[in-house]
Amino acid sequence: MKIFATYNIKGGVGKTATAVNLSYLAAREGYRVLLWDLDAQAAATFLFRVRPRVKGGGKGLIRGTRSVDDAIKATDFDRLDLLPSDFTYRNLDLVLDAAKKPGRRLGSLLAPLRAEYDVVFLDCPPGISLLSESVLQAADTLLVPLIPTTLSVRTLDQLTEFVAGMNGHRPAILAFFSMIDRRKRLHKEISEQLPAQRADVAATAIPSLSMIERMSVERAPVTAFAPRSAAARRYAELWAEARERSGLPEPKPDDAW
Amino acid sequence: MQNVLRQFVLNGEDASLPDQVLKLPGSAFAVSEPSRSVTLRRLWLDTFDWRLYRSGLTLEQVSRGGSADLVLTGRDGQVIAADHPVPPPAGGRKDGARRSRPAWPGLLDTLPLGPLRDHLGPVVGVRALLPVARAVSVVREIRVLNSDDKTIARVTADRMSVTHPEAASVPPRLAVSALRGYQAQALRVADLLAAEPGVAEAGQSGLEAVLAAAGRRPGDYTGKVDVRLAPRMPASVAMVTVLTALFDTLLANVNGTVRDIDTEFLHDLRVAVRRTRSALKLAGDVLPGDMAARFRPEFKWLGDLTTPTRDLDVYLLGYADMAAGLVAATAEELQPFHDHLVRSRALAQRDLARGLRSARFSRLGREWRQALASVGAAGGGPRPAARHTVARLAASRIGRAHRRVIRDGSAITATSPPESLHELRKRCKELRYLLEFFGSLYDPGQHWQAVRELKALQDCLGEFQDTQVQHEEIQVFAAQMMEQRAAPAATLLAMGEIAAGLAVRQQKARSEFAGRFRDFASPAGQNRIRALTGAAAA
């Protein structure tokens, strides 16, 4: 089981759109996928038409009084399940603070699902918190959407430095440019130069496209409702890059014969 | 692959009923348009003796276009394991070579290693999986949606046509599956469907419905003596009933033995022959004229015909354990012995198949069937026993066989030759067979207890004799291999270690005999046999 987390300290950079589309693409390829919407805003949960409610709330899950297994909902797509958001997730930091070894908590909650899923996506809320530390501990790969500005590149440096300073497990970082506005010269320059200079920046960039915004109207991944759109093609390229870098083995073929 | 929550059958005459029902009229749930029809080819697999069915399991291969899934479900329809079976690459085949579908019948090692094989292993054992039914399904599906337009359940309508064992049609079936996390809502959908006119709860599984339509009953073969006798039945009629059932079992196993599908066909065939021979020996006097005397040599011929292959099967079935138990030698050193066994078995099997296809075997079958049929008309033989009831016959013959076991066993001491134990084993088998022939006359609990005590003694005697036979055979094999220059010194040494192991096992069985016999021959045990047969005879 490989764990990917979409993470950035900033909000509104395309974390949820990435998690939703990449998890859909992974499931379509034959992987058994779980997406955990850790953000109390419940955007990923909304996009899959699931109600943002977990019995016992975030506290029940983190403390282990409620089973993760019972909270999982199937999406309308084969092999893609969702662990929904809940409004109580806004207090996850407090719950984690009270837990033993808070940094390892998410990882140990996911461990029993190893036999059931090949891929897990964690859609994280913005910010730096105990929850994000726990995500960094659990994830194999951090997918970091970046708006092509000088400031966001600085943020990536800070994150890289932080991960390098972690003891024990350290996730791989794969940043990629997101919400690129081709009309902006700075966006164009940074998004073209940086991938050539830095190995941790993906070659694929996700442009700012109205089709991606349409997801909230369609309540489905753009890769599902408009699979041939430019947006869907970019996400497919990004997933191919992320999958290859993570070393995820081939899914079991659906048509073995 | 979906976990089915509830299944229904549509009983109405109206062919458009499935489409009407799929609209869930009058429900608060919205439904999607029915999907386009998909044609599935279904193939159900089980062992010849229905081991999966008897364990509450169903193994189904569902093919669609070029792909197929093997799905194992439990009694409640829940999926236990599933796989896309791909046979392991044969010699010289490289990864990426064209994958082909496993051919049925096939042994479990046809399937790739994985959870499905792990689940099937303990149930299926050495038996092959055979197609028990085939059907073609035309399936349509609707999704049931909640107020967020989220799918909460799927309902499939399945129109099945049976193609094997016979062409037949079955009423359309509906299946409701819940999406994970939406069980309660899906159950409400199932309740709504159940209330629709023309919709009834499916009392049978898909396989049971298919077999029923084709006039077959799952679990219709058992290697056990499956007869129901009434205590007051004339002895001759009862013996014909038993012998007919044994002959049916024998014939049921001929095809699988000739085709060498798995080793149990031959095993069951041999047991049917041995039981027949014992029945003729111990109660053949109730049959008319010289019927028993006429057929006993023919059944002996048949029994002898099957012995070489079975002996080699026993060796090969126990080979892995024997090789694993080697201490001084290695499994590699023993390998030429395995090759020799496999070659010898191929030759023995060829002779066996030839024998079962011979004119002599056909004649035996034909004449035996005629002879059995003629008894009903002619009545029993002239001897007094023929006019007894079966309960009386059973009491006298079981009593006699039991007394012989007690007498012969009591005479065995620590210095008795091995032959005395072999003879006792035969007497025990005769007693066991009589208990099986007449088992339906008795209280099941008492019967089970009597057989259990006898079985413990038989196991000990069986181990003693089997190890001796194998010990003698391995010496013959060694001589054959040396003659054929197929025996490296290391292999002979390894075979020597196997022979020593067999001798140790034989000694152990010998040392356990006295205790086992004491348990069997206890006054309580003897009383149980008397009480068992006495009650029915009275």
C-alpha cells in the first residue's frame, strides 16, 4: 500500500482537485483506492456526493473508539472508496495532542487497511499543525501543488528542509505547478524553468481551467465526467509521473485473459 | 464484484416485468436508467463429491468478453475470495506469454497462489474441480440513488438460460447489492422490491436454481453407502438395494478413473468393489441360486485390476511428507524415486484404463445389472436366510462378524506374526461394511458410536499394514530402478531412510494395537453392538 498526501501550507492551491482526480485515475487503472478527506471543509467529500459525517467524529477515529473500517463509504466509482470528512475534523489537532505518539497516529490507523487497498490518498487541510506532521509521517509521497510565484517556491524549500530534518521515515516530495495562468508572464517563466532545475518538481503542470472548477457543479472528478478534456489529460500525466516516482507496482490486471 | 444483500425471483408471466420492477415504482428513491444488457457466461465448479456445496461455498467462473473472474461466495452470498486465474507458466514459458484460461476439470494447482487457492485448499483437498453447471446470463443493472444523486445500491436483473447439464430456463432473478457504507438504505430498497407483485424471495442460490431447472440436485453424489432400509424389508430385497447402490457408485466413478481426473475416483471405485465383494461374501446367501458365487471372481478381478495404480497413488500422495521428513538425505536425492513412481503410475494407469474399457468389464456390468434386476422378480434364494427380514439378517451377520473380530483380536499377542494383524484388519473391514450397509436401520447416535470405536482400531491396523506393504514395495522399486539404471547411490540411500521411517511407523502402530483393541473389545463396546442390532431385530 502506497500513501500519497496532497499537502500545502496554503489553501486554494488545488490540493483537493488533485487528490480527487488522481484517486479516480488510480482506481480506473485497477488499483484499490481509499481517499481520506482530512479537511473539515469537506470539499472532496462533497465532490463524491457523500455526506460529511463520521459516526463518533474525528475524535472517535483518532482515539480508536470507532473503527476506520465502519466509516468508509463506497463512491460511485469501482474500487474507489472514501473516508469522509466531518466537521469535527477542525479539532483534530486537539485530539491528536491528547493521543500517544500523535505523529504516528494516522499511519497506525491506516495500517490495518493494507490488505484492502493498494493506494491511499490523504487530502490535507492547509496549515502546519500536528495533523500535518502526522500526515508527513504516514505518507510515502507528498504531492505539493504550487502556484508559480516566488513565495510559493520559498514555501517548498521550507517544506523540503523540514522533511530533511525529520527523524526516521521521510516522505518523498513531488511538487507540481497548479492553477497556472498562461497569461501571466511570471507563472509561465517559473513553471517552465523550475522543473528543469529541480528534481522534486514534476514536469507536468496543471493549468487553471474552468473545466476543473466545473467539478463542483458536476460533483465528480473532471477525469470522470470529461475524460478527454485538457484538464483530465494533465491529471493523467501527473498521475503517471507520481505513480512512477513512487515505485507503485502495476495493478492486478482486470482482463487477465 | 459485488456483495449481494438479497436475491429475488420474478414469477410473473409478463416478459417486461424485470423492466417494470427496475423502475422501483412508488419508492422515494430515484433510479438510474437501466444499463445496457451485458451477456455473461457462468460456470459453476465443484468437486465430484460436492465438497464446496456441502461446506456452504459456491465457486463460480464469470466470463464477459475475453475476461473472466473466479469468485468464491459463502452461504449468505458474501464474496470470500476472488481471482483472475492465470495458470502458472509451463516449462520454458516466459512472463508476458499469452495467458490462457485454466481448463476444467483441473486440480487446485491450476490456480495461481493467492487467497482464493488458500480458501479452497482445505475444502477441496486432492479432488479436482469440475464444471457442475453452465449458464448464459443477460444482465441489466440500475443504480439506486439518494437525494444527493449518490448511488447507494445496485439492482441487477439476470435472465439466465442453463446450457449444462441440460438446456433449461430459469425464472429471471433480481439481486440487490449495497455499496459500502450504505447497507441500511440498500436493505430498504430490498424491502421495497419484496413488496412488488410478481417478486418473491429467492429460496435457492443461483446454482441451486440452475441445477433444479436441469433436473439435478446438488450433493447428489456421495461415496458413502446411501440407502434407506426398512427393518421388515425382506433380506434379499435389502441386499439388492445395497448392491444396486454400490454398483451405481462404482459406475459413477469409472469415467473419472479412466480420464484420471483425480485420485479419489479410483479410491471410491475400489471401495465400492470391496464393499460389493464383502456383501457377496457375508450375505450373498440371500441371493438366488449361484448369483454370489458367479460374480465373486469377477469382482475380485476388478479389485485386483485397480490395486497397482492405487498403491502408487498412495505413495505419491504421501510423497511430499516423506520427502520433508528426511533427516540424513535430501529431497533432491530422493527425486529419481519420485520420477520412477510417476513413470510406474503412468503404466499402471494405462493398464487400468484398458481394463475398464475392456469387454470383460462391460460384460460384468451388463450381467450384474441384469442379475440384480432379476432378484426383485424372482424373490430371494431357497435358503432360510433369504426369507428373513433385513433387521434379522443384519443382527445375525453383524453379530457373527463382531464375534470373529473379538475372537481373532483376543488371540493376538506380542509374538503373533504380522499376518494375524492383516487378517484381523480384513475382519474389521467386513464388520465395518456390514455396519454401513445396515446403518439406516439403527439409531444414528448409537451407530456413530459403534463405528467410531471400530474406526480407531481400523486406523491402527491400517497404519500397520500400509507401512508394511510400502516397506516391501520400496524394496521392489529399488530393485526395478537398479535394473533400469535409474538409481544413483544417493537415491538408494534416501530410499533406505524412507524404508527405515516406514519400519518405525509400523512398530509404533504395532505397539498401539493392544490398547486400541482393548478399547474396542471392552464389555461396554460389545454391549453397544448387541444393543444396536438387537433393538432393530426385535
